[in-house]
Amino acid sequence: MNANTSKPLLLLAFLALATPGGAADSLEFQPGEVWLDTSGKAINAHGGGMLFHAGTYYWYGENKEGRTWLPESTKAWEGSRVDVTGVRCYSSQDLLRWKDEGLVLRAVPDDPAHDLHPSKVCERPKVVFNARTKKFVMWMHIDSEDYKAARAGVAVADSPTGPFRYVESVRPEGQYSRDQTLFQDDDGKAYRIYSSENNKTTYISLLTDDYLKHSGKFARVFEGRHMEAQVVFKHAGKYWFIASGCTGWAPNTARSAVADSIWGPWTELGNPCRGPEAEITFRGQSTFVFPVAGRKDTFIFMADRWNKTNLADSRHLWLPLQFKDGRPVVEWREKWNLSFFAH
Ligand code: GAL
């Protein structure tokens, strides 16, 4: 995506900003292209998620920087890696122009035992705001280089742009936890949804009121379906779900599902993607879906197009998500903006 490079585009955007509701309509999302931040650097926020807070969007993701290499311990499944540097955050009001807020959670290079040591794994960070404690709470997948630790890490901050203070990692419900996301319901309850039982089954755990621990209430869903990259969102009173299969950095077919309660029963609805390469999620893997504030029925699907030989150059794929015939549908678009939803 090239949101901020050309002068005519900027002028158009400025004019649009003067028109209420028209702010972002003149710039475009270009899924799979390099997307520059407002300082002209490629946006680096992978496996990420979105928080909308006090009129601003905050995009958090893995900072994939430096050499991509293949450790002996993950060779069998081509699990290449970059060493952990931390979690980066960007802020925006219009979803197209993103300001780099820096590393809001940093690696801890001087303690080899620390969960955030560069030799570990820190993936799929997601942040929610706790209105009761006024804290920003980040959960993430923490692992050892060989992905055998399979833990959930938590960090906390007073401001959306950090710094986040790392608290601890846990094996929730006494089980493995790898790919993960957060979902905050309208009633303020927050849930962590993650690949458990060695990626065979997805778990949904209710977090405690301060969001810092697992409450002990959980459900096993999609048993034996081997899912990763889980995403949960709410629309029209129902809970919607999108995930991938388990093929490492290689893309596969996405799945979707719906339920009346977060606890299920969940009904699978098949692949939500439509268009060229829809059977491999447009060469991407889901990471988050969020509603655009102030716009009815406007949802954005966020995915990562991983580049396993140069992970830092993995691309961001954002596409409009619509509901058609009771299903979530993600159609391929070379270029698009929020005016898409006007039709
Ligand atoms: C993917 C997973 C990513 C990362 C990768 C490692 O399946 O969704 O977050 O863990 O495997 O190869």
C-alpha cells in the first residue's frame, strides 16, 4: 500500500478531511503492496490486531526485523524465524495514514531466560482496553525457538502507545497455547481464543475482570480441526469466527463459523474468501477483523502474506468483509477504500 507518497493524493485527502465522513475515502488500500507509514518506512506489524480508543486506531503487531533464518529445531516444518525485537504500534485516525509509535514492548536481550529474549518467539500480539482498571492489556503467543513451550504472555500499560510492562507467561487451562487472539464483548468481558492441545483444538477462555489472568471458565471448540490464526468478531448479535489451517508460513484455505453464544455451539460456514487465489486466502493468513467506527456494517479483514525467506518483507492484506446470505464474505480487491461500503 502506498498511502502517503503522492502530492495529488495528499491534497485530495486533505480536501476530503474537510468533509465530515469523507476522511479516508480518497486514499486506497492496496493489499499485498508495500504499505508506507507517515515517515515513509514500510509498516512492520505482523500477526497484528487493532484497538480503537478515544477516536484513534492503534495497530499492534510483531516487529519482524533483521535476518530470516532456519533453526535446526524447526527445519522439519520449514519454520524460519527472525529473532524477537518486540511489538510495534502505529496510530491513525483514518486507517490509511499510520504514524509509527515505535516498539511498545521490547525484547530483553540481556536475559536468556526471559520470555522476550531475542532467541524466543513472540507472535500475534493483541491489545484490549480495560475500562475498569484503565489499563491496556496485551496478550501474545510466547514460545521457545522450537515452539515446544507453547505459552500465553501478558503485558500491561497505562497508555495505548506503552511502554508495556511484561507480566508473565502461562499455560492456560494446563494446556498448550500458540496462535491466539482477543475478543472484547459489549458487556466488557474479554476472551482469549487460541490454538491448544498441540494445535488440534481451539480454546476459548474467559479472562478475569482485570484481563490479566484466565478465569478458569473455558470451552473446547472445533475439536480436532487443527486451526490457527483465529479471529472473532460480533455482528447482528451473533459471534463470527475466521481461522486458517495449520501449514506454518504456507497459506491454506480459511474457514469461517457462526454462533449465538461465544461458548458455542459453533456452526462452520466454509471458506469466506472469494476471487483469485481464494482457496489459499489470497496467499495470506487471517489475523484480525474489526468494525470501522461510526460506519454501519463496515468490517475490515486483516491478514498477513508471509514471506518465509524474508519475513520482514511479509505484506499486509486488508480487505473489506461483508455479510452475504448469512455468511462472512471476503472478496479480493486490488485497490479499495471505505467508499466500497457505500454500494
Ligand atoms: C503459522 C502461525 C504463525 C507462526 C508460523 C510459524 O502457522 O500462524 O503465527 O507461528 O506458523 O511458522
